[in-house]
Amino acid sequence: MLNNLQGTKETYRFPKNFWWGSAASGPQTEGASQCDGRKPSIWDYWFSVEPGCFYNEVGPEHTSDFYHRYKQDIKLMKETGHNSFRTSIQWSRLIPDGIGQVNQKAVDFYNNVIDELIANDIEPFLNLYHFDMPMCMQEKGGWESREVIEAYVKFAENCFQLLGDRVKYWFTFNEPIVPVEAGYLYDLHYPRVVDFKRGAQVAHHTIVAHAKAVEVFKKLNIDGKIGIILNLTPSYPRCLDAVDVKAAHIADLFFNRSFLDPVTKGEYPKELIDILRERELLPNVEAEDLSVIKNNPIDILGVNYYQPRRVKAKESPVPEDETFMSEHLFDPYIMPGRKVNPHRGWEICEEVIYDIMIDLRDHYENIPFFISENGMGVEGEEKFRNDEGYIEDDYRIEFIQEHLKWVHKGIGEGANCLGYHLWTFMDNWSWTNAYKNRYGLVEVDLNNNLKRTIKKSGKWYKEVSQNNGF
């Protein structure tokens, strides 16, 4: 497929010092969940009580063992063209009780990883929270609790002080809307609450925690940049009728601007506040919350993009006694003829990444950003293994290439995009889906001692990085 792409004679070159790399997270790759002082996160606890909620009952202890194999893995990053790599620090490893004593073995591990990355000319990007609340903090209420906000800020301060001499790019949260949606609205993740008002409180407290961590970072005078990573999912109307356009605007308020506006502009969208006030769903806000949000905008934004959201005007009334959900204000719309990843069920629409870039250019003061996740999950990839023993994932190469063409166009039109990180470096454990879908440039063979093998896409990605384009 790669050699048969028609009409792609054009050369795509990217700016000097463009970041080529990938993203991962501590809880999805490290393993060693009961090793060297780490204590349970909500994922460890949930798996212990409801293993049937996880694909093939594979839990978070069965990850790709980065904790013990990081040197080998970083060598493979080098071999796949990485000049940058994002992962996350596990709060439950660094401060096992959520507050108090720092775990020196965790400090040693993260120091070693950072040093190994730098020794291989790979810029470390560190994220502080990737869905992995320590269970001891969830028992205090998780993000519903002000006490947990303060504990998180102390955790962040420890990370900055311990590692900030070498790490120049910091991120407070990855996709903070996901724990809201999955944990407090749609019954997908622990704590499996279905309550919009509690979800709104979790969202607000997360943004306050983010802003307070940014404030601490600035006060410490760390030589670096701090931001947040948001999954931006643009909302498109079924057609240009006013009712459909309004439906898409409302969806955008809930799923994009609810987090994007406060972290960049320092305030929530007024229309979103009005919608929630009218329904008595506004979270409790303390006196200094809005000023700390206002005074601590981010330096840099990470943009995760996978698929668009398509909506239409609501077609039937919602029963009066039904608990409020944002979907009471619009209906999902499946566009005829759309391109779909059949393994994940997600629409593939590459040009949306360009729309995001132009929106940031025009409506968010052209903030510096990078594509922090973009990728394709495929089930049963072993069927694409060739005679030489590696997976020929031409579909992944095409997926990346077609997205990068639109990234290139956005950069050419002035969008301030600094890099592209694929999800993900190596096949990893993915929450309740476990290993159902594979995303990596590198295969992890679960049946052969977690053996790593670079896929065709990994070899191709190295060429792209070396040529700074294709």
C-alpha cells in the first residue's frame, strides 16, 4: 500500500527542530505494580474487585514492563527515529500514600529513565496525571475533594523539584475530560458514578488543580515550559441548518471548550455556564478558584486527535425524569460514506487535524502546541506478520502519512505546531480494553516473554524523522 499511494509526489518537509516521537503513560507501560513500594491506583483496585470489566481479564499488572526494560526500550526509540518522548509519572509510585513520604526507589527509576533518554538525544516530556488516581486518594473523594487537589499540587511540586533540572516540558494532565466522562457520566471507568453535577465538580477541581500546579511551577522558576494535554474532538453539524449548527456549537462547549478555554484564556465559556446554571448543575466554586485559573495560563498545549464528533439537532424530547446528560441537547450523527477504522469503530478523518490547528491559530492567539497523540489501534495484527518476522502495518503508515500532510498544511498557513507524537511507541495495555487493539511502532509479544520487534511503521518512522519529512 505504501508504494502504491497515488498522487503523493509532493515532498513534505517540516520545520527545523520538529519533534518526532511518541506518547505513552506510566500506568500503561511500567508494570511492576507491586514492586519497590508502589501502592494501588484506582485501576489496580477496580481490577481486584471486577476483573470481568477488563478485556480477557487482563489487568494493569500485565503491562509491557518498561520499569525493568527501559534501557532496551529507549534504545528502540532511538532506532525508530525518536527525538522526543512523553510518558507520565505515577503518583502511586512516587508518593505511595498520596501525601507525605517520597519513594526513593521511584525517584531513582524516573531519574534513570530521564538520564537514559537524554543520553540517546531524546527530549523527555513528562506528564503528571494520566487517569491514575492513587486508591488512597480516591477513598478521600478523588477529584471531588479539595484535599486531593492540595495533595496533587504537592505531588507536582515534588516532581518539579526532583526532575526539573533536566526535564524542560511538563504537562499537568492528559485528557482530563476522560475521567469526567468515563468515571462520572457514562459508567465506563471506576468509580462508575453517573451524576452530571458530580462530574462538573470533578472537572472544575481538575482545572483548579492544574492551575495551582502551573502556579507552583512558575514560582519555582523552573527552566522550562508547562502545559496540559487535551483531546480535542471538533464537533461538526449534520448540515448548515441553524438547529444543527447550534447543536454542534453546544457539543463543542461541553467537550472541547470546557477545558481549552480556562487553561488558555483563563475563564470558562459564558454560554456553558449559562446552560449549567439554568439546570442547577454548576459546581461549587471557592473564592480564589477563578483568580488562580485566570492568572495561570499554559505555555504550551498538547493536542490529542483521533476522530471528529458529528451531531444533529435533538430529534425527540428527553423524558422529564431522566438524569441530565449533555447529549440531551443534541443527537449523534453518523455521516454516510465515512471512513472508519473497523477495529476501533472510530471515524478516520485526517483533515480535522488541520481544522484544529487553524482554530488554535485564529481563536487561541496561535498558542505553541504539538500533536501529542494520534494513532490507529488494530486488533489481530499478528496476521500481518511477514516471512522476516515483523508486522507489515502499511495501514498505520498510511494513517500517519495522511494526517501529517494536513499537519504540514496547517504549519504552512501559520499554525504554531512544534511536533508530532504518535500513540504509541510500543503496544501497551489500554485500560478496560487491555491489549485488544495494538497501536505501537514496536510489537510486544505477550506469548514470548514480551519480546519487542519493530514493525514496518517503526522503520518508516525513522526515515521520516531522519529526513524531517517524506
